[in-house]
Amino acid sequence: MSEFSSTSTTDVTPLPSDPETVTGHVAPAAVVTEEEEGESFSDIFSAYQRTSDRRSGEEGRQIRGTVVAVNAESVFVDIGFKSEGILPLTAFPAANEPVKQGDTLMVSVKGRDPDGYYGLSLFRVAQPKDWSSLQAAFADGTNIVGTVTAVVKGGLHVDVGVRAFLPASRSGARDAAEMEKLVGQEILCRITKLDVVEEDVVIDRRVVTEEEALKGRDLRFAAMQEGAIVDGTVRSLADYGAFIDLGGIDGLLHVSDMAWSRIGNPSDVLEVGQTVQVKVLKIDPESRRISLGLKQLQPHPWDDVAEKFAVGDRVRGTVTRTAEFGAFVEIAPGIEGLVHLSEMSWSKRIHKATEVLNVGDTVDALILAIGVEDRRISLGLKQALGDPWVEAAERIKVGSVVEGPVVTIMKFGAFVQIAEGVQGLVHISEITAERRLNHPSDVLRVGEVVKAQVLEIDKEKRQLRLSIKQLVPTSLDEFLEEHKTGDPVTGRVVSIENGVARVELGEGIIAQCVLPTLASDTPETPAAQPTVPVDLSAFSSMLKSKWKSGDSPAVLNPSTETKKSEAIKAGQVRSFVLGKIDPTEKSIELVLDK
């Protein structure tokens, strides 16, 4: 009996590495006694083989297990056996959520490893064990499981029950480094070539991964909903936006939906590889396009416009774009106002916004109107420069002399710019006194600098009426400048009406004389008074020459000068005395020299 015990102990010690066997059977076998009749080492070994065979029958069958531990390399799974199963951490796709304790998995048992753990697989397809299984998988186009054993020239060697070749182009790896990482890993593949005689097997992994990715994209797309907020990674940038990877499917984040303010280039906001949170704006099932928004997750800048801005505020902004009707100026992130063409200049008519503003210009403007509901702000550029009419009204008075270039010539007159934003009209009748004009261009040219006298100012209508001819000296101006009250003068009586005689003292010089009462007792109408045969064309020049030279009345022709004692009549040439001169009103009153 002692001999048997010694033999038994020696034989049992090196037996199993199976933790189950050690725990369930080996320890009792080491203390076998004589009382355990009929039980021998062969019985114990048979029991172990039966247990091993029972576990071997589980290989390939799907079992639900629970994750009990995770370390840097492996995942340990409780599969209901006395020993745990083990999975490499690389078996779990990096795109999915990390596996953690308590997760349940469907796994297949592959066998035992040297440490006594059960090797597991996540794949549902068992590895073929013979050529017939390979032929069936090839004929049906089904997927099989293989283990990458080595990197060779042009591809990889994979154990699928026999040695198979996986071309590098069909491995799904992007470079040699990724191919090296596949060694030792289980992969799902499909047989593309099978020659039993030559034992030549070629497999394809890429077609399987692409199909799996396509299924994953379909599921992901079906689960996507408009309005949802999702996380993604910037995959690539373009001029018009960014493509965001949403976990196997791409969405487009247009540049206009990146921020409420205007973005020149997507790279100013995002970079490739950046993780962002976006909102699903629209899903097109037909084209399978997903539109995303980033700014929609931020407060809308118009929500507090009424608190930030008011009509009359002076603001500064940047010109973002121009249009036919004006220019848009961003006065705050996401807040743009329109400067209409009519609000760009006081002095000239603007036909295109680019005559004054260009994209990128920084300008000051005045807020003219705010429409919160319509989300519109009207801006004035010229108002920010100040209203020139306010200054003009204080500086320019009626009768003052102004100077400026002729800016516009019309049929009825010419416009003269006398200050920035202030123009005055010289009517055609106020251009010259020398002759009657058919058109202002007969005398004036655009750009010509002229002087004019202010005749009238209308502040409400913002209009000025000017005269050029008022500044040109006339015969009357010269006469008033050279004479004073009390000077004797000679003139021709033009007409007499209601005791008042109109007397011509020279060309363009008309005075009035209130006649004595005796002269008005026998009034004579102009029609009844005989006309004195005098050369009228030369008479005015003669009078002008007389008062300019200072000659006495005696030099006049006796036929044209009437004696003082005679009654005054129209057509007579009589002597008078200057009674009153008004240079402002340009009026002259005479007294008859008796």
C-alpha cells in the first residue's frame, strides 16, 4: 500500500495545470488511503479526462459571460466555469465605449491557455478545423475566424485551420506599423481563393470590416435625430465648412453655422482632430446628408440687442459685405447693421457702396433705427460725421458772400458746394445781369470756383438760394459809391404818376422824385404828354458821362434841357438834388431843383 501511495503521489504532481482539476480532484488524490478501496490512480485520471472532455465540448458555442476585471492588456470574464475566461483588450473596437466591470458579453470558448484561463473570442463564427469546412465557407461566402501569425512580404500569414495568406492591400491596415499590431490578434475574414490540391488559401479582411462599418453607419444614421446634441471629431476642413465624424458617419458643419459672427475660414475656429459638441440641424434620408450647427448651442446675440443698443447711439464696426443698396457693418458678434447708400454722404449721390466703403473697413456710424422682431438695424455713416447744416446755419447769413466749386449744372441753374454736405442753387436768372442766358453752361462749367451772395436760407428744407450777379458791380453801384446826399444831378423824366416822377440818371439808374403840389394840380398822364424828340439810345450814356465827369448842366444840349420855370413833363431833362440815398435797398430819392 505504501508503494502505491508513493507511486500515486509521484504521478499526480505534474498532472494538470487546470485550476478546476487541482481544486476538485488532485488534492484528494494526494492523500489516497487503504480505506478507499477500489479507487486507484487510473480512476482519478479518468475522472479528470471526463471533466476535460466536458469542457472541450463547449468550444465554439456562444456563452454569455460577465466582465469581472479589466487591466491594461486583458479582460477577465466569468463564463460559469470554475476558471475565468480571458479576452485581449485589443479585441474591443476603440470607437466603442470602453469595456468595464459588470458588462455582459457573448463569447465563444477557444481552449485553455498555459495559465489555466479559458481563451475567449467575441466572434460568433467558429474557426474551421478541416478543408471541408473551408470549402463550405468559401462556397457560401461566409466569414471565418483566423489568427494572424506573422508579417510576410506583401501581407500577413493567418491561421484559419490551415495557413492562409492575407494581402496587405486587403488587410485594412494603413501602414506596416498597423500590420505589425495585428500579429497575434483574431480577425474576421472571408476566403477569396481556395486551392485544396495546392493548399493555397487567400483571404480578405477589408471586405468584412467595410461591411461591418457600413452596417454600423446604417445603424448610426437610423438612430440620428434632428435636434439631437452629439459629440464628434473634426475629420477634415474645407473652405465652406468642416466634416465631423459622428462615430462612423459624417456630418457637415457649414461655415455659416460655426458662430454667430462672420467666419472667414473654418480653420480660424476649428482644427482637425478637435472634439466638438454640435447640434443636428437637418437629416436628408435620400442623400444621407447630415447638417450640423455649432452656433445653435450658444445664446443668440439678438436676444439682448434692446439692452445693448438704442437709437442715436454712436457705434464702431467692421464692413462685412457690400450690396447694390448699401453695406453691412458688424457692430457686435452676430449683430449687423445696414448703411444704405443714401446714408453714406451729405455732399454727393452715391451709386455704389464701394465708392465709400470696402469689406474690412472699420467705420463709425450712428444707429438710426432698430427692429428687434425683424432683426434689422439701420445705420448712418454721414450722421457720424456731423450734420454740416447745423454749422452752416450758424455761420452763413443772408447777404454773406460764399465761395465754392460748381458741382452740378441743370437747365434751371447751377449747384455750388460751399461746404461738405452743403450746396446752394444759383438760379439761371441770378448768374449774370449782362444778358439773358439760354442755359447756365453758357457761362459756367462744372468744377469752376465761383463767388456768390446768399439770398435766402431754408433750414428745414436744407436749401440755399445764391446769386452771382449780385456781386458784379453795376452802374447803380458805382453811382451810389460816388455820390452823397445834396449832390446836384441831371436826369430825364421817364414818367409821372400820382405826383411821383420816375427819373433816369444814367443807364440802369432810376430814381424817384416827389413833385411839388403845384405840379400835381394839372396832372398829365404819360399817354397825354408829348414825347420830346431826343436820341434816347445816347441819352443814358450822356448822363452817365456827365455825372462821372462832373460837367455842369450848361454843357447839355439846350434842346434837351428845360428851363426851371417850366412845368415838369415826361421826356424833359431837368436838374435835381439828391435827397436820400439807401445803399442797402439801392434806392435814390430826388428833389426838383427850382
